[in-house]
Amino acid sequence: MSDSLIDNQTQVVLIDDDPHLRKALGQTLDLAGLKVVSLDDARGLDSSLPVDWPGVVVSDIRMAGIDGMRLLEQLQARDAELPVLLITGHGDIQLAVQAMRAGAYDFLEKPFPSDALLDSVRRALALRKLVLDNRSLRMALADRQQLSARLLGQSSGMQRLREQIGALAGTQADVLILGETGAGKEVVARALHDLSNRRNGPFVAINAGALAESVVESELFGHEPGAFTGAQKRRIGKFEFANGGTLFLDEIESMTLEVQVKLLRMLQERVVERLGGNLLIPLDIRVIAATKEDLRQAADQGRFRADLYYRLNVAPLRIPPLRERSEDILMLFQHFSEAAAERHGLPNRELRPEHRAQLLLHNWPGNVRELQNTAERFALGLDLGLDEAVGEPAEALQENAGNLARQVEAFERSLIAAELARPHGSLRSVAESLGLPRKTLHDKLRKHGLSFNETGGSSPPEND
């Protein structure tokens, strides 16, 4: 059987080893406006159907090779919700009943009118559409929950970032991630990979800034024996190794202009040529690049190729620095410190008001990574170690919040968000922990755009 016979536009696969009946039934379905693929046997059908194929299988029971019952068993193992309609002779009624109990959608006893076949097929197609719609909704919900668990934060910047990742993950577009050191660029890249249809392929991460200039081309493109001194064996480069999956290229701004030319060619043509070789190797990869610099400015200064910048900048994702989302600081710190305490077998330390003030006033140049390290020190019983980084309180307030009113509002939101992240069985419990009347808490939740979740917060994300 040719895999190209059946695609997602095919609505019915008809299988019968009687050529006359197969032709008649195929014409009936075709005249009804249905796209049909007719086969004389069922061998290989289970592996030929696309994943989540939106169609229906109509098969005779009595056939040479694989009969209808065996086919039903194979298709059920692949997708238990795929509708299978069986055609039976008079002596096969008992067998057909067994098939229904095993999961067949319907059976038709020969001879049957054309309308009976069309009615059953149309009902099965409607059911299949409903099943796939529900499956898609469940997957979308699971993806959103996974994103919320990896990329914590209730700030508008993080909500927008999660929405953008959700919109881009299912596409084939290459992505440029913009973010400061420690902001979580690799976390975002892995989320894009894990939520894509490449999730079962490799995720290959490489930091271009950590590679010596003498080996970066070999690492990325690979080499053939004798390509340069010391190249005794063939080496598969990162691009080729990532085939079928995703390549994450961090600190892309550190690449030399010569390597940038080759990267641009790979992005445009989707082929790679090993050093010292002549063979063009086709690639099926998605490239996610990341930078902490302004590449447009670097291009204007001649340090980065403008054509590569425009090629990469089609789908940019900006990770907001921690100083721009102060309402997330206390919640993240609580998660990191509790995780560190559990890891070290220590009790959770109480976060006192002076600790909260230090955390909110700090500028966080190292972003979430710095926050995680600070939480680790705190869990170990050490000082936060932020005094020198805080500077004058008035200056910090002006930089982080603009004015005192905004700082107080951000502080209040952070306290509530941090308490919501803890497991609570009811909103009453949250209100009691915060020392607020329930109505007041309701008002503040609406004011700050927060919501109550009985399961509490999720585990904090890793950071690049």
C-alpha cells in the first residue's frame, strides 16, 4: 500500500476484495461528495493512516489476508476512537455483533441500500469530528497548563509571553528569543520545542559564545576526515544532529561574520555541507536563536549581518526582565526557596517584611537566575546578600516603580500572588492567611487580575 494514497483530505477508506462491490460502493460514496480511497486488501492500512486522521474505515469482514476483525483489532490499537464500519454477509451476523462489542462503529448486512451506507458514514464522520475537536481542546489545555508550570508569573508581560509561545509553538517558523542574561531563554526554547509537532525529535542546545572560534564551524556544520589538521574521522555537526527536531542556538551575537554567512544559507536553503565535503545534506529542523544584545544595533555597527538579522527577526519573542515584573518576584522567590529547603532537608524559613522589601527594591541584573541563587542562600539560613545591589531606597523606588503609590500596589499584588501560589483548600483559607476579610480579598483579586486555584502554584522553571 502506498502511504501517499491516504491523507487528511481522505474521508473514507473502503476495503473489499470483491472488485464489483468495491466499485459500486466507491461510486456511491463519490457521488455523495465524499473523497474515497478504495483498496482490495487491508495489509499495512494501520500504519498508513495519518495521526488523528479525520476519516472513516469501511471494510468487509470476509477477506483474504487480513480480515475485517483483524483489521478492527489493529486500528483499535492505533486509535480506539477511529470509526470502523463492517460489511457482513448473512452468516456473519454473530461475528458482527462481536465486532460491535469490540469497538466497531456499525455493521451493514448485505445486501443493503445505498442510503443506509451513506447515513452510517455521515454519522461516523460527524462523530469523528467531535472526537478530534475534543482531543484538540484537551491538548490545548494541557499545553497551557504546561506553559504555566514552566513560565511562572501573573504579570502582564509573562501572560503575553505565554500567549505568544502558544501561538508560535505549532508553526514551523524559526524564532528569535530576546532576553537578558538569566531571564530564561532556554526555558522558552524548550517550551517551543515540547509544544510543537517536533516534540519527539531531538532538542539540541549549543551556546555559540562558549565555543572557541577555531571549532565553532566544525561543531555546527560537522566535518569530513582530513578537512583540517587533526580531523581524522567524520563528525556530524549540531545542525545535522538536530534533524527532525529543534536546534537552540544561544548567544548568536557572538558568531563571526563568516559563520553568520553559512548560517544564513542554511536557514534559507535548509541544507548543510560538512567542512571538507561536497555533499549537500537536506535538513528538517527548526532553529531557535537567542541573544542578549540588540541585533539591529549590532547590524548597524557592522558586527552582525543585516540580512541574517532580518531573516531571524520574523518571529521575535521578548522575555521581560525581572525588574519589569516586580509583582512576580515574591511568588518566584517563595517557590525557589521552598524547593531548595526540600532539596536540602531543611524547614521553610519565614519571609519577614524586611526581606520582602529588599527583594522588591533590588534591580535584579541577573534576573531569575539571580533570584534563584538568592532563594538558595535564604533556604540555607544565610542573608539575602542584596544590600549592596539595592542602592539608595529613593533611587530604587524610582527605577522599579516610578513612584511610591505604584510600588505599594506592586508590593500588595506580590504578597497576594505569593499566597495564592501556596496550596489552599478554599479562598477563605487564603483570606485568613493574609488577614483580610473575604470581600476585601475578592476586591483585590479583581483589582490585580488574579484568580484562586485550589491546587496552588506549580514548580518553578529552570533558567538558561
